[in-house]
Amino acid sequence: MAPGTPARSTFSTGALAALLAAVVMLVLAALFGVPVAPQLVADRLTALVPVGVFSAVLAGLESAAKPLVFGGVVVGQVLLGGLLGVAAGRAVRRGISPLAIFAGLLVAAWVVLALVIAPAGGIGPVGATSTAGVGATAIGDAVEALVFAGVVTLGLTSTEGDPAVDPGRRRLLRLAAFGVPGALAAAYLARFGVSLAQKSGVTPASHASGQLVSPITRTADFYVVSKNFIDPTVSLNGWQLSVSGKIDHPQTYQYDQLRARPSVQRVTTLECISNDVGGNYMSTGQWTGFALRDLLAEVGLQPSASHLVLRAADDYSDSIPLVAAMHPYTMLVYDLNGAPLPNEHGYPLRLIVPGIFGMKNAKWLKSIEAINTDYSGYWQQRGWSNVATVQTMSRIDVPTDSGSVTAGTAAMVGGVAFAGDRGISRVELSTDGGHTWGAADIQPPPSSLTWVIWTRSWTPAKAGDYTLVVRAWDGKGTPQDANDQDPLPDGATGLHRIGVSVKAASA
Ligand SMILES: Nc1nc2c(c(=O)[nH]1)N[C@H]1C(S)=C(S)[C@@H](COP(=O)(O)O)O[C@H]1N2
Ligand SMILES: [Mo]
């Protein structure tokens, strides 16, 4: 490097190296399940920031939150890389050998990844408690550190050159050598961000606007929520379910063994605890698997066991109390709607636990441990309810908010209502903002664990603006909580209301 090389160029060299390392990291994560540093940083941030602040921001951003957090953390990584580049530039100027600089950067980057970010992200030093394992984490981090240190060292030393070469030309050469991979890396990361926003992010259920939902949601339309930037891809080879803790006979089960057990099918509705009033983060599926309590009977639960900890391949964990585990309808499932679980829904095995919000329905399940205390899972550590009982909800799907109907003509109003395993006993609709109410018809639900579809015919007499409101009662006769509450921490409450304009019938 020429003695006068400005800090600007050493910074951009470090930033570029960090960008390339980020791409390498995503590739390693997709191929070998190596932990993703931005994910670990994001996990740490969400656990640190006061939940109120965090959820206020996230609620406003909805499903854009994940790609934005990812982008933010990558930008942070690039800035850090830039600073390390500046430091390395100083070392070059002080005459330290490129080899020493390379070694220093390699060690520094590895230490940051393996000994700072990994434990901060909750997977222990070098991913000791990660399902990816110490070996994969150590090697993955080493490869990433190698790319970073290599690119910085090359970048700083290659700028050294024949002083006879015209500086403009040198700049051009450097741009070609480093700008092109940098631009490719940036494009790759941007594309990753976009695909994160489109699919592997957080997706509400899709259903045709202004229509009733179908009782069972098509798999392609099913809502998806996961904490991950990159979901795990579990290969059956090497996968097993382990059952341990306060039990008499610790066991591991292969996928085929689980599929060979007598199976049951149940239709249940799943709802995310962060679903807003009127929201679409809920779907109904037909699940195939077997009762968890049958498996527990086999391994011999000890009397002291009070909770089960569920751990997954994405280092997600949660717990359920024994009463929920022993519920006859709590299942370990491997099929959704008659086909093996799609990856985003937890292939090869997940938990389905009736009456409790989605977060406790662990996907990509790897182990079950019986313990004798309570246990705070991933979302509980971030302020969400541990009991997580589904709130009674109801939603208007037809007509749409700000839709219109015609005066003097019967219009069908309808939607869904859900109260977990308590079922729905009654739904009422108001077409005057909640002053008067009329009972809706309830279609027989697919099962006692699902939403119901309700409808009511409405013939508005006069043109004008109307507010429609819906409310439901659960199977125990308890009315839906009408107080408006945000989803955090216990799930949203409040009544869904929409505005409808009634047009005069044209003559
Ligand atoms: N392993 C794992 N399981 C998980 C999650 C996760 O991030 N990792 N997210 C939970 C949340 S918050 C919800 S709402 C449901 C969503 O299930 P679905 O994507 O199949 O609809 O999965 C739950 N199980
Ligand atoms: Mo959720």
C-alpha cells in the first residue's frame, strides 16, 4: 500500500471483505446449517431491547421487520469490517508484515464470531449448545474469518504497486479487482433480503379478499412464522427425536419408527400470538401423527416431571406444562394436509398443542426433555406470555373493510371465530357500530379444535356509512374480551370492526 493511502480506501477494503464474508456465511448456513452471525446478533438485540419498544417498532413494520433487521445487522457487520480494515491499514503503514496482519485479522474475526457473537446469541461459545454443534460452528467461523482476513490483506497489499503506473489506472484496476466481487456480494445479499421478505420471512395466510376462508387452509396458503433468517433444512440422515430428562427410559426415535406408529389425524387451527385483531396469522390444517402422551407413557415419565422442554434444529426452544402435554389431542405430527410437513412448517416433525398460541407448537423438533421446573422459551425470554392460552377472537372477512354493498339487497356478512380448544358457542354481528347485535349462523367446524365459519345476512335499508362489529363466545360461554390490547404479551384482544359504505340501489 502506498504510504499515503487514505483511511477511506482501507475502510472500504475492510467493508468489502465483511460483505464477502457475509455471503460465504449464508452459503455455509444453507448448506451445512452453520449458525448465521446476523441471526445471533438479532436474537441478542431482541432479547435486550425493552419489549415494549421492540414490539411497537415491529408491529408498525409487520412482516417487513425481518428483512430490515437482517439488513441492519449486515450493515453493522460491514461497518465493523471497515473499522478492522482501517486498523489493518495502520498496521501496514507501521511496517508490520502482511502475514502477521493476515494472522491477526483471522484470529480477531474468529474470536468475534465464535467467542463473542455465538454466546451472545444464546448458543454458547463456539456454538457449544447449538444443534449445529461445535465442529460445524468452529469450521464455519474459521472459513468466514479466512475470507475476511484474506480479502483485507490482499486488498491492502495489492494497492502497493509500481509508482510508475498512473494512479488513475491503478484505481481502475483496483475497482475491477475488488469492486466486481463487492457488487456481486451486495447484489446477492440484497436478493437474499428480498427473498426473506417474500417467503422465508413471516407470511400471513393468504385468502381471497372479500371471501370466506375455506374450513381447511391449503398448505400453500398456510401462514408461516419463524424467528429465522434461514430456516433449518433437516436431513433425515442424522436426524432423530431424543426423549430424555425425568423419565425412566431415555429413548431416541428414527423418523421411520415414528411414522410406523399407529397414526391419528386431527384438524386444528394454529394462531400466532402476535396476530392483530382482524389479522391473518392463523390457519387450519389437517395434521397426521400420534398423541404425545402415548410416547410419554412408553418412556415412563417420573412423578417429579412437571414440564417438557422442546428443542428444535434452529436452536429454538419452548416448554409446555405436563397438563398440556397429556392432553389427548396434543400430537407430534409429520404430515400436513396429507403430505410430509413442508420445510417451513417444521419438517420432519413438529408439535401441535391445542388451545395454546402457535409459538409453543415447536417446528423442526429434535428433542423433548422432561424437567421439574418451569422453563422460559425463546419468546418468553423476549417478554411474551408463558401460559399463552389462545384468546377468543372473531374476524369479519366479508365484506372487506371499506367495501360496499347495495341498499335494499341482502348481503352476506361472514368470517371466522376461534377460541382454541374451548370451541365457539356463539357469534354476534352488529351493523351499527356495536349498539345492537344479532346472532350469526355458525357452520359446523371441521373439529372441536378449529375456528368456525360464521355468516349473517344483512339487508341495509338506507344508503350511508356503517360500522360492522363482530364478537364471539367460547364454548364455556365466556364472551370475547372487548378491551383493545396489543398482542404483546398475552395475544391481542378487542373487537374487529370494519367500515362499509352502503350505496343506494340504482333504479
Ligand atoms: N423451531 C421453531 N418452531 C417454531 C417457531 C420458530 O421460530 N422455530 N415459531 C413459532 C411460532 S411464533 C409460530 S406462530 C408457529 C407458526 O407455525 P407455522 O409457520 O407452521 O404456521 O411456529 C412456532 N414454532
Ligand atoms: Mo407466533
